[in-house]
Amino acid sequence: QTLILEICREEHLNALNKDLISSLEDALNKAEKDTKARSLIIVGKGQRAFVAGADIKEFQNFNKKEAHKLSTQGKEKLFDKIANFNKPVISAINGYALGGGLELALSSHIRIASSSAKFGLPECTLGLIPGYGGTQRLPKIVGVGHAMEMILTGKMVDAEDAYKMGLVNHIVNPENLIEKCLSITKLFQNTSPESLSAAIKSINYSFVNNGCKIESEEFSRLFETQNFKEGVSSFLQKRRPNFNK
């Protein structure tokens, strides 16, 4: 089963604010505990925007302490939670993915774009920098050169350029966006849920010094799961595995 999480602030181009981040956190907590759910798709309501950034009016008068809390709590509640989610998360990006919206997509494990999608981190044009993980995740995904150019200029890139630099996995026509995402989630049905969770954690740790240690720990832990025994048995018996979901 795949859960679709739709962001519904269409009149505000689905911009993130405090209430929306809390609502998304609650939805993620429920999805994390849903044993029937194997994956999650995040999509913005409407055709104009995935998420067109954060709601600037909400924090324009913040002081340093309030701004620090905004950044750290936002990452804890939403962005890091997505990145470290125990099931694969796909962002289905239609229209604008700017600022916090692009940072949300960067937190996801896979990004699928419609041909009309636009991407950017314009914070430097506001006298800021990305504060929800953009300066950390974008270089890891597209390389330092592309990340520097996007962040330092604040420019937008279209879907084709995003694909060329590795920012998105696929480009599809807008009407086929969810269908493409679902075609990927179907492939997760051939895998063990414990393996997916362990792989996500290990890949995330590939960017830190103890990544290989984490990989070995996750690898060995899976040997104690029933799904590992089923996976090996099915391979040796030349049949499809029947994993516990």
C-alpha cells in the first residue's frame, strides 16, 4: 500500500507555515506506524506549485533566537523526519518547488518532476540562506558546483536542467505524475520492508565518517529477520519471495 500525502494550501501556492509543518509531522508519525503502508508520496494540491517556499510573513520579524528555533525545529519536525523515514518517500513535483519546498523535495528519497516543474533556492535574494537543510542536501545530490550556482544566484531551473544535474530522477507529463510515482512504489513490493528501512539509513550515513560501520550494523541485523530467510530460500528455490509486509 502507498499513502499519498497531499499538501493543501493551494491559494498560498502550498507555502509552508508553522501549522502546516505540524500537520505534516502528525501525518508522517501516523504513516510511520502504519504497518500496511510500504511507501509514501508527497504532492502539492493543484497545478501551480508543489510547495512554493515558506510563508515569509510568518517569520519576517523574528530575532536571531527565534530564527534558530525556526530552522532547528522545522528540520526536526519535518525535513529530517522525511530524510530518515523508515519507508521510501517520493516527492511528486508539479509547478514551483522553491525555498522550503525544494528543501522538502531534497529530503525525500526519490524526486519525480512534471515537465512544468520549476526549482530554486532564492533565499540569498532575501538576505538569507536556505535554513531547512538546503545547503547540506543539494550539494550531495547535484554536486558542489551546481549547488553553489543555484544557491548563490537564487536562480530557478526548469525540469530538464534539474534532470540533467541529477536533482530529479524522472520527468513526465503533468497528467502522468502520480502514475509514474506509483509505478515506482509497485517495485517496493518485491522487497523486504526491513531491507528498505536499513538501506535508507545506510545510504544517509554514507556522507558521514561512520557510514561503513552503520552499513555493517544494518546488514548484520537483517540476518535475524524472517524476511531474510524467506528471501534466500526463494532465491535458492527459484521462486518469487513472499515477504512479510
